[in-house]
Amino acid sequence: MTGKRGYVVTVDGPSAAGKGTLARRLATHFGFRFLDTGALYRGVGLSVLRQGLDPADETAAAAAARALQPEILSDPALRTEETSAAASKVAAIPAVRAAILNWQRDFARDAARSSGGAVLDGRDIGTVVCPDADAKLFITASAEARAGRRVKELQARGETAIYARVLQDMQERDARDQGRSISPTKPATDALIIDTSDLTADQVFERALAFIATKMKA
Ligand code: DC
């Protein structure tokens, strides 16, 4: 890392593994800008649902991706299980990924220039979106640990959540995200992999910081 053009840190991994918490905390710590790229796919999924169309419909999803408005990214409906399932479907469509790719790269470049750095969290950031990133993290955990965390999150928001159902939905979504031919969820060869199943958020943060420090010195 030379620091001349700013730093890019990527945080990839499956849902509810703790990558969002970590990525936000890293961005705050370093004063970098943060982008939750999953919100972009959720925004596309939600906008297709709101039009009464099928998220698996390639033409409808691609049109929604090209017309994506930033306002939808703060819509509370972005976080429902219905939107999660729709996001996972639109994310498998190449034209949707193509529409979102440049958006993400522009963000990383502008943030690195204007704020000294960017932290992006997602599935393919270290492998496809920012393959030249300075530090890459892959945050994972067992499906059971992740389903348990998701149930707590949903309950905290006042939604009813049944563990077995959440686990099944998560496994279906994992299979779609990991098994798709385009940009599947997988660690970059130069990523640090952290399994958070038995770690606290603080322990994950400390490990990530130690890794990033070695990259910043390099
Ligand atoms: O991280 P999340 O649960 O908010 O992501 C929503 C969906 O978008 C999920 O099914 C994976 C997909 N996604 C993706 O394919 N690539 C990304 N960079 C981020 C998310």
C-alpha cells in the first residue's frame, strides 16, 4: 500500500457472518467511506417486487438495475426476508451485475481519492469488483451460527422468526450465491479468511486490523 491513491479494503462473505458490522467499524476506524454492495442488489430486488414483477425475470431485473435510485437504498423494506430472496435472484443475472459493477468501482475510486480510502462489503468485491484492493477479508461462519444471529436480528426488529425456516432460507440463498456461474461468493486467493462462528465482534475486528496493518506497512 503506497497510500498515494488511498486504500481499498474489501470484506466479502455469506450473509449474517458479521461482515457488515466489521466493514462499518473498519470504515469508521480509518475514516474511510463505506459501501454495502448487498443493498444495491436488495434495491433492485425490491424495485422489481414493487412493480409486481418476478425477480427472476431478466429483462425486468436488468431494467430495475439500470434505473436504480439511491433513495431506495435507505428503504426499511430492504431488510425483509422477501427482499433478501429477491436480491439473491436478481444477483444471479449477468445484466444486473454488469449495471452495478461500474457503480461500485466508481465509488471505490472516488472514495479512495476524496476520503483516503473505501471499505466495500459484498460477495465478489475482492475477486471481481476490486481485484487490486489493498487488503481483502473473507468473513464466514457456519450456517447454524449465521441463522441463529439472523433470528436474533429479526426478533429485535419485532418480526417473528422461526430458526428452522431461517436456516433453510439461508441455505437456499447460500446455494444460489455460491453456485451461480457469475461472480459466486468465494474468497480471493489473497484474502484473509476469518471464521466468526466462535469469535466476538471485537475479536474479529482485532484480527482484521492486524491483517490490514501488515498490508499498510507493505
Ligand atoms: O449481503 P446481503 O445479504 O445484503 O446481499 C443481498 C444479496 O445480494 C445476496 O443474495 C448476495 C447478493 N450480493 C451479491 O451477489 N454480490 C455482492 N457484492 C453483494 C451482494
